[in-house]
Amino acid sequence: MRIMGLDFGTKTVGVAISDPLLITAQGKEIIRRDKPSKLRQTLARIEELVQSEEVSEIVLGYPKNMNNTEGDRVEATKEFKDMLERRTGLPVTFWDERLTTVAADKYMMDAGIRRENRKDYVDEIAAVFILQGYLDSKKA
């Protein structure tokens, strides 16, 4: 079984999947939608990935502010967590996602990805950082 990591945004969801040994996280894809409220297709795609990748748990980035307070995105993320649990029947664990987008941006800069192309990958790489942090914490 594998673990799925998700970086939930207003118009995208970055997806990462662990290896079967639960050691490393790999980027899978970015699910895009036209409007923030249109989640049906997003949830359907996640459900497809859960089945095809034999996922047993989902880790969802928790968007706390840098001062450890909860901002506007937290409520939408909590609602998305509830939808995921109902749709997939899997446990969904929150994981602090502070600085994952910054880390993903730095990673792409170091990899030589041009600035105008980074937005095409940032959510998927942020999902990898979220999932890898979670996997590393389980090993400790």
C-alpha cells in the first residue's frame, strides 16, 4: 500500500505518491479546475488515483500562517478533508505545509527550471515535500 500527499489550492491540487516501502515521495500530477468551488472532477480523479495506486492513507497539506494562526484557506481545507474521507473512505491526515511552496520554488530554481515554467510544477513538488515530511516523521 502507498500513501498519497496532496497540496490543496484554490484552483489546483498537487499530487504525490509514496513508493510501496513508504520511504520516498514522487510527484504524480497536478489536478486543475476552472473554479475554486468545482471539486467534483477533482475528487473523482483523486479517487481514481487512490484505486490505481493502491493508496491506504492520504496526507493533506494544512495551510497555517507563519505565525501559527489559521487563515482563510484553513476552513476550505478542512471541508476538502471531509469530502476526501467521505469519497475515498480513507483516513486523511493534516500535515503542516508552511514553506513547502518556498522550498519547491528553491528546488526548481536550483534545478534550472525557468521562472515562467515553475508555476507548472510548483503544486506537484509542494505535494512531494508535504508527503516526504510525513514519511520522514513516521520513520523517526
